[in-house]
Amino acid sequence: MPLYHDRGVVLRTYRLGEADRIVVVLTRGHGKVRAVAKGVRKTKSRFGGRLEPASHVDLLLYEGRGDLDIVSQAETVDHFRALRDDFDRVARAISMLEVADQLCQEREANARLYEMLVGALRTLAASDAPMVVPGFFLKALALEGFRPEVDACVACGSEGPLVSWALEEGGLRCAAHRLGPAISPEAVAVLQDMLGGRLGAALAETRPPVVSEVDHLVVRAMEHHLERRLRSVNTLHRA
């Protein structure tokens, strides 16, 4: 079986037999890859804890004959230690992994999504900024070709004031064409920062009402696009 090297983020894992585990990885060059890590559940496994969800690793893999490859080597690129020591940040990281898992395709390279996920995980590990997850979701929607219109009314093109979120129509509406749930001027400004290349300004927003509002709206937009509920997000909100 041919060997190949790639770098990726472990999205999820599940057990296989008594000692093995299947790891699902978003790789930079091969898209979503499923691979068997043999003996990883043994105490003396050579992989140690390097193949847990949210691990960023260099991989050497054997290409399998079916859907499953085989992990030959795994070396850690990013430990994300600060992230792993904080339950809230771990939960938010898992929500980004779930979205990436839903968006990426088997064996189809998506280097931009990979880079965005790594960048978001690094930001979350470095700073407990509450806007990291909604920012990642919005950027991922834009990458998919479903960028919400946040700079002008989707009905008439007016620049505002924009007062409501028309989910089915893909963006904000002005007062004359109000449709959908209301949105505050502060939340509008954050959305515009996120999609207008001012992510640093968006990440600096920490006011709980604004954070909660933006988070709720963006999660709804992502779930609408995926046509499914995000299990990890709803678990986090109930905690």
C-alpha cells in the first residue's frame, strides 16, 4: 500500500475492536480522511494522546484499499494545551470540529477550510474570546458560497439602518422591509466586522447581550445551511 504524508486536525474518533480507533481527520491536501490507528487505546500505544479530537498533527498514512487508510506515524504540531484545560473552550472547539466535519468532503482537498479551522483553534487556545466560534461559522459559510448579506438590505439594497435577520433570504433587512427576528445595531456592527476583514475588532466584543445575540443568529444560519441541528452547540448551550 502506498504511503503519503499530510497535516491535519482530528475531527472525531470512534472505537474499532478492542484496541484500535478510527480517526476522522481534516487534512490540508486530501480533504476528509478516515484512518485506523492501530493499538491507540492501549496504555503503551506509540501514538499516545496525539490523535484526540482537536489535535493538530503531522501524519504518515498508508492508503487503504477501501474507505479506511492506516495511520503509520503521528507527530503533534499544536498541543492547544490552554484550550484543553478549559471545559468551556473545549466545548466550543468541538462545535467547530462538528461544522468542519459536515462541510468537508471525503478525499476532496479543502486547504482553505483546514487553514481556517487551525487558525480558529489557535485563536481560541490563545484567548478566551467568545466571538471565535461565530466568526469561524460565518467565514465557513462565506467559503461555501453562502455569505450572509450584512452590509445592505437583501430586499432593496439600502445600507440601513438594518434591523432584522431574514434567514431564508440570506441576510439583513432594513426597517421598510423588515422580516425575521430583530437585530441590534451592535450585532450588525459585529457581523460587518467579521465579514469585512476586521475580525480582530469582532473578537474584541465581549458584552454578554451582544455575544449571545450574534452567537444565536450565526448558529441558526449555519444550521439552516447544513439542514440539521448542531449537536455540540445545543449541548453547550444547555450546559
